[in-house]
Amino acid sequence: MEVSMAANFLAGSILVVLGLLVVIAGAVMVNNLFAKYWKPVKIAAFYTSPSVITTPMQTTQLAEDKIKSTSKTK
């Protein structure tokens, strides 16, 4: 491989990578704009039940109950 061919290959590789970075950055920008201003379209919306644990206090109470139940079995 001659030096000029190697230099052209290196320059081409660098330009391809920079081009891909620009395309990826553009895709991220467009995605962020759509996510900010576009309302999601719901084709089939299913009912989802609310979470069992809704507050940190309930989480703490469940953890304490779990600890009490495991200490009783020992």
C-alpha cells in the first residue's frame, strides 16, 4: 500500500466516523424534540391497575412486616 493510499484511507475513515456522529447527533436532537412536543398515540390502551405500594411509608411498613415475619420463623 502506498503512502497516498494509506492517507486517503485514513482521511476517509475519519470522515465516515464524523459523518456518523453528525447523523447520530441529529437523530438524538429530533428524538428529543418529538418527545418534548409530541403526544404519544395510543392505539390500544389497556387498563393498568395502580401500584400496590404508593408511598414510602407503605414501603417501610411492608419491610418491617417482612423482617418481623422472618424473625418469627427462626
